[in-house]
Amino acid sequence: MKILSVSDIVVAELSGRFDVGPFKDVDLVLGCGDLPPEYLAAIRQRLDVPLYYVRGNHDIRYQNAPPTGCRNLHQRRIDFKGVRIMGLEGSRWYNGGPVQYREFQMRQMIWRMLPGLWFGGGVDIVATHAPPRHINDAEDRCHRGFKSFLKLISRFKPRYFIHGHIHSHFAATEQRRTRVGNTQVINTFGYHLLELTHAQPDGSD
């Protein structure tokens, strides 16, 4: 299975009537926040595959104008072709915006999902906007990650934890990835293609 994840900036490779060739085998798109709803809707329509998203701290317009044909993954766990995926929106609180959360609020949202995770056999992919604390994050109030994400990773050991929010440019795919136990944490700033195999990750797909 191939998953396209996107976040934070509109890129030429996925704009307008872009060339679908590099993305022809994509089965699913994950939006990790801070993107115009029209951009997500156009990607979904152009690739003709399901698109699930979580909102970023700048995605205020989504409340009244969500991306057409796309599905909100926040606080949901889905099973897509045998791959268990969950999502959590937002950034750390910094100025009182509607898609910003304090640590205890994010912890409560995860707690509410625990029964479904336990009885559903866990999770393979976590899609968020913010990163885990001290992993790919920064020290300003807006860009600190959530400590509760580290506990989520430790408890359920997802294969992948995909986030946006941290604007970085990468010369190679490996620079996007940080290993945390058996979990690969991936910064999908711009876009990233992930090919899943049935084996557990060992540093490569």
C-alpha cells in the first residue's frame, strides 16, 4: 500500500492539473494540517482516492468550509485495507486559537480513544499536525510537541507517526524520519510518499 501525506505548504507537484504519474499507485492521502481546503479537495479529486485529514492550527476556515469529499480523522480510528489509522488535530496552545490545545486537553482526547484502541488491537499509523515533544519539534510555544504523543507511541507502538507543523526542508527522505523504538516518526512538511509492507519497519519501507 502506498500513502501520500501532505502538510503546511502548497507544492507545485500537487497543484492544478499536476502529473499523476509519480502518484499513480497511491491508495490513500493523509492531510496533516495547515493547508487550504481547496488544495486537499483538488488532490483527492485528481488522484481519485480517499483523503483523510486532521486540522492544523491555521485551519480555521475548515469549520465552515471543510475540504469537499474529504473526511475528518480527528479523534477517529479507521481501518483502511487492514491498516489501522488514527488522527489528532491541532498544535500546542500559544494564543488562544480554536485549533490549539494545552497538554492536558490532548491527553484527555487520547484517553477518550483508548477503549477503541485497546479493543481494536492498537494502531498502525498515527496522523497528527503537531509532533511528539522533543522529536522534530522546536522550543517556542507554538511549535513544541505533545508529551502525550510519546506515551501513545510507547503504549501502542504504531509503525508510523506522521506529523506536519515543523517547517523543514529535506535533501533526502531519511532526514524526515526519527526512530522511536519500533516507531518511525515522519515530518511530512510539503509531501511524503510512504510505501507500507507487511513487515515491521527496520529503517526502510
